[in-house]
Amino acid sequence: MTHPELTVVDDVAWPVAVTLRELVERALTGALGGTPAVCAVVPGRDVAIDSCCDGQAWVRIVRTYPVLAEEFPNGRGTPLDDGADLGAFWAVELGAGSARCAPTFDDGGNPPSAAELERSAAELADDAGRIRRKVLCDLPKAETVESVWIGEQSSVGPSGGCVGQEVLVAVMTNVCVCADEEA
């Protein structure tokens, strides 16, 4: 899957989101439900699940906030002015998920079988396990990542013939926003 080269001024959240997207894309290659046709950093609070029957995976930036290392992942504001605590880091909360076709009624009006329902659940569990593994084992190795916290994994849908799952991830970065200006 090719992704456009973008120049983004956000040196805190964007690089972490792209790194996680690359990890999710690798994790889902050869997944039980197939390799998703779409894997992207997506905008917004809610994900527009438009390509579930071809497989869709995403990373979204939930929020970015300053945090003290000993208080991570709990978000709270911290002063970043002249009187700031020098131990302040930036935290980025992300959602990483996938969606697949939901089993539905067949042409004869029959509901999905137990085997179809269980297959769908297994595909999402496989996606979830693959994403969790990448978050826990590979995301901490990224250059700007200081610490990783994995949160709840929750179901998405079924809605509009799609069903999915998403895990929340918080990353504490070691990025200094004003590094270029201090030189």
C-alpha cells in the first residue's frame, strides 16, 4: 500500500500516528480476515468505516497533551512556560483498529449461522491480537517513544454491514517542541 509523502509541522502526534499505522499495516498482512485493502491515519473522533468488506484498518489521533513522566498516562495540563517543570513530556493518545464485513441475513432472509458469527468474531480477535502485539512489542522501539500504555480494546458496530474493534494507546514522547527555536 502506498502512502503519499506529506510534510506535516506536527512533530509530536503525527510521527507517532504514522509509525503506529505502519506497524498496524504490517501486523495485519496475512491476517485471518485477509490483508486490509485500506490502512490509514484517519481524521476525526469517529472513524468513517467505508471499506469494511475489503478490510479497513486505521489509526486516529485522539488527543495530545503535556504530562509529567510519573503521571503518564493520566492527562492533565502542566505549565510549559518559564516556570515549567523540566520533566514535562508530550503524550499522544491514539486509537488503532480494524473493521470487516459483518455477517448478515442471506438472500433467503436467513440469519447468519453460528459458524459465520464465530468466524467474524475470530477475524476481529485475530486483528486485535496482531495489533496489540505490535503496540506492546514494536511501538516502544520507535525513536521518539519514551513509554507506551495500552488501554481498553472495544468493539465497533455492527453498523451498516460492518463490525470492528479498536484499542486505545497512549504514547509518551521525548520530543521537544521548541528544539529548532532554541538552537
